[in-house]
Amino acid sequence: MLIPNGSVFTPALLTLTGIPGLESVQRWIGIPFCVMYFMAVIGNSLILGIIKYEHSLHKPMYIFLAMLGATDIALSTCILPKMLGIFWFHLPEISFVACLLQMWLIHSLQATESGILLAMALDRYVAICHPLRHTTFFSQQLLTHIAVGVILRGAILVAPCLVLIKFRLKLYRTTVISHTYCEHMAIVKLATEDVRINKIYGLFVAFSILGFDIIFITLSYIQIFITVFQLPQKEARFKAFNTCIAHICVFLQFYLLAFFSFFTHRFGAHIPPYVHILLSNLYLLVPPVLNPIVYGVKTKQIRDHVLKLLFSKKFLNH
């Protein structure tokens, strides 16, 4: 229903434009994005399968890695099918309810991934700083509580964003979202009404989740480094530090991309829109691709099982 001033009252459909300024080459951009998606799904599925069927890997470190892989698959699946529908099949329309659902899933999964990285840092902290307590501390019950906690934390904290948009914002200046997926601020900016509460709550969620997790991950690794450098033997220091390298790499690439995307989106007024959108897409696609590669290369147990799987298949083929 159109209001006399041209605004739209609670639109049934929204339109995702894709990448503003790069519409003519979107079909080609979709190719590397599609390749990245399949790499993410295959790589993370491989790690999930290995951890599930190898009982020697049923330990906290690998259970958290399996959770990270499942989250990565879900997160990339939330955005890629619709994105490729825009790029390749000219299907830009999405229902308002489906758009809100996609927004909730994306931000909830981002919060879940951040929570898993925090749990992995806690696991490394206890394993290195308090090794005798590690087995008793990370009981099956605690692992279950952590898994449920990181999922519910994101889902519950992001849910009010849906409520604030659905029931507070009624008038929209346009139904066109200049993005490849439904993101909180991209939807909020469509409204003609006062959106300060929406913006403030969005910032609160971002900083209460990412800020909290980064602080405690950093504190954990400061204590880990202090403990490692106090070990008397060089070989012991190297072995202890080597168990953390993969997590440090994953931690850095996830949060650096997150903050780079976050700050350019809000404060980079002179940066072209297509740069914002590309960064947002890479932030959601690069970690799911890199995580299984990093853990496959840097974690000996995972690497050995991948090689065993590949060579056994090669042997059977011959």
C-alpha cells in the first residue's frame, strides 16, 4: 500500500540489487563466490566427517572445530543461493518476512561463530595453563552447555532486532536494498521514521558479543603466551605454541575482516558502495573457506586423517 508522500507502508516484497556499480559484471563475480561456497561446504563437511567417525578425535578441541565447521556451512548457505539467484537468474525479490529471517540467521550464526572461537580459546588456555584439570574441566556436560549457550546467546540477542523492525518501523522510503543479502543496517536505512533505537541496539549487540569475546580471547592468549615462554625447554615451548597457531590464524582472519567490514560500512562515507558490499560478502565467505584449510594444514591429527582418506581412496582406485 502506497502512502501519498510516496513512502511504502509495511512492504510485502523487498528487492536486493546485488553489488551497486558492478551490476554488469555480477554474473562473473558469482563464479568465484560459487567456487568459494563449494570449497567451504566440501572442506567443512570433510572435517565434520573425520571428527564424527574417528573416535580418537572426540575431544573438546575437535568438537569445537566440528561446531565451527557446521556453523560455517550454515552461514555460507544462508547467503549464497539467494546471491547467485540475483547474479545469474535475475531474481532480486525477497519477501519482507524472508528477509528478516535471513537477517536473523546471518547475525545469529556470526555470533555463534564468535562464541565458538571464545570456547576454543578457553580450551587452549586450560590445556596449556592448567593441563591436569583439562580432562575434568571439559566434561561432556560442560561441552553441551557451551554449545547450547553460544547458539542461544546469538539467537536471543539478535531477535529484538526483528521485533524493532517488524513492529516499530512501518513507513519505508523505498523497497530496494542495495546489498546482496538482508543485513540489519541495510534494512533499517530504508525506513523514513526515527531509527536511532534500532541503530543503538544493533551496536549494543555487536559490541556485547564481539567485544566481549575479543577481550576474553585476548586475555586467554596473553596468559597462554606467558605460560609458554616460561617453559624451560625450547621443544616444549614450540609444541605448546604449535597447538595454538591454527586457532590464532582463524581468530585473526575472522575478527580483522569483521571489524574492517563493520567500520567501513559505518564510517567509510567516501568509500564506494561496491567496496562495502564486497567486503561484507568476503567477511561471510572467506572464513568458511579458510578455516578447514588452516586446521587441515596446521593440525596434525586432522592432516593425517585427510591424507589417510585420500591415499586409501587412491589405493582402492588402483
